[in-house]
Amino acid sequence: MNEKSRKDNDLGQLRIQIDEIDSQLVELLAKRAKCTKQVGAHKSKTGMPIYVPEREAELIAKRREQASSMGVSPVLVEDLLRRIMRESYQTQHVIYKKQSDDIKKVVVIGGEGALGRVFVDMFERSDYFVEVIEKNDWERAPEIFANAGLVLVAVPIKITEHVISQLKQLPDDCVLADITSVKHKPLNAMMAAHKGPVVGLHPMFGPDVSSLVKQVVVVCHGRHEEKYDWLLKQIKTWGAVLNESDAQAHDDAMAFIQVMRHFTTFVFGAHLAGENPDLEQLIKLSSPIYRLELNMVGRLFAQDPSLYAEIIFGNKDSVGLLHRFRDEFDKALNLLESGDKSGFIKQFLMIGSWFGPFAKQSLLESKKLLQKVDDDRHLG
Amino acid sequence: MNEKSRKDNDLGQLRIQIDEIDSQLVELLAKRAKCTKQVGAHKSKTGMPIYVPEREAELIAKRREQASSMGVSPVLVEDLLRRIMRESYQTQHVIYKKQSDDIKKVVVIGGEGALGRVFVDMFERSDYFVEVIEKNDWERAPEIFANAGLVLVAVPIKITEHVISQLKQLPDDCVLADITSVKHKPLNAMMAAHKGPVVGLHPMFGPDVSSLVKQVVVVCHGRHEEKYDWLLKQIKTWGAVLNESDAQAHDDAMAFIQVMRHFTTFVFGAHLAGENPDLEQLIKLSSPIYRLELNMVGRLFAQDPSLYAEIIFGNKDSVGLLHRFRDEFDKALNLLESGDKSGFIKQFLMIGSWFGPFAKQSLLESKKLLQKVDDDRHLG
């Protein structure tokens, strides 16, 4: 055997070994999934929450330690375990423990909408009797609401208050809740329409989530907290994390979180389309961070325009915010046009100190993400 | 044993099994790393490129198939393998095959700068004799350049052309190249200063990359392509991907890719700092996408302001581009203030059709990323 073919042979042998190891890896994953399914079944029966932060942290810490002692990167092991755990969260739970046996019926108004459907599904998998009411069913409303223990309003933002104002005849003990993306006005409307327990919810996720694990739900308390405690427990059982907020503070934050973000993304898309550069070329020449940026802009326009119109046009307080953004833009443009580099650097440093430790933390977190963008590159 | 403690016991047993499986997983990773290190050594000797797209695709396809047949998610398996392969790309190569034995010396001007150092390191690990020249060494320049086979200009953008204009005395056959983030003017300057082979390079990554695998390097051809063919091969040996571009087209694209992105991010930060919302609260209430957005803004301000000042102030063509962005912003603000929802939706759809299939693709790609943001959440 000559030198070259001996070397090719070595490489071939090594690749066979690697394939063998990867095959064992897949087998391990199959075995692990069997175990986590049993854990899931156990949790469903006992009502234990699907996501237990302490167990997750402990599990990761043990493997990181083992990795270090074996010369394997602990960061690699943590990344892999987090990805594996995500999968098991998504697949292990078919049913959830019901947190209140007193609730005869859950009514979801607008339960055929995208996000409404997620809640209908979760309640049904938690063994509640669920009824959906849509606009065509309104004549049957008295009958449907008659023995409801929870009425959840899941209708488009523009009709939320109107729909709530129609709910004058709910049973006294019935919990009235909504999942609208603004909270101040709907919460007031619910308090006015119903004398019983009231709570405002804002699920910070879209209908395309594959599980509720680690998803955030904002809770704005209304009235008789003790009477809807079971509902909050139920949502936690699904794996979600609750964050309490004052309704007005929530809406102020959303002006940043939703309106600013969607509006500027819209403008970015409008500008790109207007400039009409060669998109292929732009993608080809992109650094990971710009590829990610382009993705974040592009994804908006693959979605329902009326949904975004509702969010942007539905929060009129944000007009002032957007005007001030435009003013900042002009100020920065002035710095650029007058060649005032030192003014730019001075402001840059001021903004950096406003962000504080979050800036550094963002650099680290986004680095991990950008590496993921690289991992997924398919290059020929 | 009562019912409850029996159940607790079941759960305990399952967790022991899961820990056992995870421990085997770490052992497999250690074994795999041993194999890939040998593959790396083999590639270093033979000069095979570190990244072979076909082998990667084949390896993934085989494991996806196995996964499907065993009821394991193929997407999960692909994600894990890509993450594992990234690690091995980063660790397996210590040295690289030298692609040209004729090159007596590589000189990196500004080789003590952050990105310059990456190239010095890569050339040294490829067995080239590398000399660095910084501004204080300039009197020794004739001696340093005397038998150089490659001179790589890696100085800050604002002095690139000036430095190039000083390079009148290079050996005829020496390759002159630069790694500046604009290409048109530096390439012209190099063509004027040197009669021999010339090529412009733009590495589309920062100095913090942990390997060059899958990173993009833009190539703008200058003169005598056949004489710097070895250099392009060398860069490919490091795992990078080359994209050829016309210098002016490159600069036009960079106005979007770098200037627009950094400038609007700067304004976003300025606006946030000016509005001064409670950052903690904002993060707490954030959906995954806004958390990512905040990270992308925050990360800018953890970096060197003068670097960004150079990029933004160094590309004066972008002023017009930024003005037109501001105009788009005003137009959108008008739609909002006049309540013209249907005008908004109409434009939204037009932009969507400009993006074409990229929009849908972005939605899919970013969904994977947002899941990664969720995976990494540490919640108490």
C-alpha cells in the first residue's frame, strides 16, 4: 500500500469510528426520550410542573463538571443538554394535572383564533370541559355562560373592549380574564362589566410556540386574587413563567417592546424595498449579524399584516415615542453630516453607561446566537 | 410504602437513569473528540480543507435517517450534530498545510491590531515566516519588505490609503493585499502603488471568531490572479468561504450591511437611553424576539466606539441612504397619525412581495434562533 492510499485508509477508518459514535448518540437520545416520557406521565398524574428550574440547573451542573474532568468543553455539554431538554419539554407532556376540580366549564371567547386555540388546547389537555364561543354563537351566550367557571376573552384587540362590555350576565363566582396585548383598558372594561374575580393576562408568545415551557405570561391583577389562584397555578403547570405587572406600566413597556420594534422593522423593510438592492448579493456578502438582522426584518413580512396593523395602530400613546425616535435619528444624522466624530463617540459612551452591565451580557448572549447562525449555514 | 413515596421513588429512579444516560453522552463526546483530533492532524499533514461540506451533509443525512427510524426527531439530531461539529472545527486544527513553499515571508502591516493578529496567527500555524510591521518600525521598512512574498495591509480604515501609498518599493512578485472593510479606494490605491499582483479582501467577521470555518471572506480581484491563487487556497484551507465581488458593488452593499445597521442601532440605543424606561422591567416583560432585539442593540455599546465611528463616518455615500430611511420613517408615521390602516397593509404586502421567498425562509430560520434564546433562559 503506498503512502497516499494508507493515509486515505486512516481517514476512512476514523470516519467509520465517528459514524459509529454518532449512531450511539442517536440511540442514547432514543433511550433518554423513553425516560423523559415516563417522567412526563408521572408529572401529569401528580400535577408537578413540567419545568423545574432547580432540577435543570442541577442536571447541567453535574454534566459540566464531568465534562471538565474529561477534557470536554462544559459549554458544549450545556448547549447540547439545553437543546435536548427543549425537545423533551415539547414531547413529554400530553396531558396536564387539573388544578381546580370546582371549575365546571371554561369558555374561550374567540377560541377559534390562533392564540385562542392554544389556550383551548392546553385547557382540554388539563381535563377541563371547554366551550368556544365565536360571533355567530352569540345568541346562545346565556346558555353557554350559565355555569362557566372561567371566561377567557381571546378576540382581536380592536373589539376586545366591546366584547367585554357585553358580558354583563356572568355567574358571580366566574373568573373573567383576557389575553389582549394591551392591559389597561381591557382590565378596566372587565372590572366594569363583572362584579366577580377579574384578571388580565398577556401571553408574551405567538401561536406558533411548540410548548409553553419558559414562555412568559404577564399577569395584571384585577379583583379577588384568591378566586383565580387556580388559574395562575394551571398556567405554571404548563411550564410558563408568570410576571406580575401594573396594567399601565405594562402598556408603557409594550410601546417599546411591540410598537417601536414592529414599526421600525416595517420602516426598515420599506426602505430596503424602495432602495431595491440585489437581495441575493446582500445575503451573500452578509456577516452573521447582518444576516440575522435581515432575517428579523424579513420574518415580519411573512406574517399577517392586519395583526401588525392592529398592534401599531392600537397603541396611540406610541406616536409621541416614535416622533422622539425620529428626532434622535435626525440628531445622529447631524453628527454624521457635520463630521462630528468626537460628539458621536461621546454619546456612544453615554448610551453604553445607560445600558450598564446589560451591554456586556448582550455581547456574550448574542455571540452564542451568532455561532448558531454559523452552525446552520449550508454552504456548497 | 405509601402511594406518594412510591411515586417519588419512581421519579427518583427515572432521574437516576437520565443522569446515567447523560453521563454516557459526555463519554461519547470525549471519544468523538479524540477521533476528530486525529482527523485534524491528518488534514493538517495532507492540506485537506478543515471544512468539507459534502462530508458534513452526508454525516447529517445518515443520522437524520437513523433518528427517524428510531422515533427521534431528525431536527434535534441535526441541531446537536451541528453544534458538536462546530466544537470540533474549533479544536481539531492546530496547524494547517502550507499552500505555497515559494513564499519566503509574509508581512502583516498592523499585525498587532485585533483582526491583524488573527491573520498573523493563521499564517504562523500554516508554517509561514511572518513579520509584523507597526508604525514605529517604519524606518526598518526596506529591510522588512526586502524578500516579502505577501504584504497584507491590516491597519485602521482611516489610514489605509495613506499606508498603501507608502508601499512603492515592494519586490515585483510580492502579492499586495488588504483587509479593509471598504474595497474600492484601497484597491485603487494598491494598484497605483504596486506593479505586481494585487487583491482586496474583506473578512466578514470580527476578531472574536473562534475559528474561520464557514466565515465569509469577500475577494475583489486586482491584478495577476494566478500569482495570488495560493493565498486564496490558503484561506480556504482555514475553512473560510470566498465570495468574489466587484469592489464598488461590495461598497454599495456594505452601506446597507454595515452603515445602515450600525447607525440605526446607535439611534435605537440613543432613543432608549433618552426615554429612560426601566430596563429590568423591559427585559422581564420581553418576548423572545424583543429580548433578542435588545441584545442586538445592547451589544453595540459594549464595543469600541471609535471602531464604529470609523465605519459610519468612513462611508460618506451612506448619508443619502440614511436620509431616505428617515423619509420612509416619516411616511410611515404619517400613515399612523392619519389612521390609514389600509395604506399600511397595502405597503406591508408590497414589501412582502419584494422580499419574496426570503420572508418565509426568515421566519423559519429566526424561529430556530428564538428557540435557542428560550433554551438559554435561566429562570428562578
